[in-house]
Amino acid sequence: AQVYNCLCDPVTRKRLESIRTLIIGGGEVSYTLEQEIRQLPHAVYATFGMTETITHIALRRINGPDPEELYEALPGITFSTDNRGCLVVHAPYISREPVVTNDLVEMTGNRAFTWRGRIDHVINRGGQKLVPEEIEKMLAPHIDRRFFIGALPDPKFGELPVLVVESAGSDSDDQFFFLQLVEKYVPKNERPARIIIIGRFLETPGGKVNRRETLRLMNSGSCSTP
């Protein structure tokens, strides 16, 4: 959020451009923000860490001639996965025991990984496990406002993915526009079953979109949706 706000203001943007090496933590960098960051002249890294590891444990370069998808371990740290496919961090100088996370990853050796999403966000559509963050990556280059893929209960499949978009408009034109994007960019077996447009997302105290509470209010009927 700090980087985003700095980039939006000409004065702070100029100051940001003078930083020779910038590290960004606190959450996954959005597609839109990453595109803006790629215009910065000096090195910018996204970092990966959590409360249990105290500090950053991996990073990836997100600008320059060769932006990276892989997070690479800092010195002294290695990785593995558990039977869920979630990241396990081996950092002896931080913790005697391995730190087990809820982050789904794809490993490259034991010192690098690609982040896929959170296992607690996974949607079980009739036995098919869908990772919302992977679907969001397909749509992110084509949607210029905040959105997320969530799940709503379904009597037949258990859960169905839905596209939830933050927008002041809610008419049929918006619905049709997002439906076209879904049909064009998302494989049929992963497509959201509904497009839901709401005026404002609920947020966590840190300013992140609160998916769980937004969906809970939608289910309770407290949010107006078309």
C-alpha cells in the first residue's frame, strides 16, 4: 500500500525512484502494481515472510530486464512441501523446528518456489480443487479495478467459484463485459459460475481485501448484488 500511494503522487514517486534497492513485503504484489513498479529505474524485490519466521526468508526481482516469478531462498534457508503441497521452511537460525505454512507452492529444487495461493482459499468444486489466485492471474491484466475469486455454497457441487468485482456500476453492460473476459481468458472447467458486482469491498485493518467477510455478508444478504 505504501508503494502504491507513493507511485500515485509525483513528489513521492520521484523520491521512490531515487532508492537504489527497494524491498516490498506485507503481501502479494498485485498485477497492476507490479506493472507500475517495472518502470522504476533501480532494483525492486518482492519478499516472502511471515510472523513465524520473524523476517523475510525469500525474495524475487520484479523489475529490470528479467523479472522473476520464482522466490529464491536467502542464505541458510531451504524449503520443502508437506502432503498438502504447502511450503515448509527450514531456517535453523530462526526456528529449531520447520515452519509449516498454508501457502501452496510449486518447488524448483529446495531453494526456490513459485507461489500459487493460499490453501484456505481453495475452492472444492465437486472434488476439483481450484486455486483462486491462479484464476485471478488470468484475469488481472484485463480488469482495471479490485476483484477476487471467491466461493459460494452449491447444493450440487458443494462450492462454486464466483467473480466478485468492486464497481460503482451494476448494470447488465458490466455483467456482460466481465462475462466475456471470463469466457475468453479462463478455461471452461475453472470459470466462475457467477459475476457479482458490489460497491465496496470490506477490508482488513491493514487495508487488504477481506474476502471471507465480504462473502459472508453477501451470503447473509447484507450486500446488494445483481
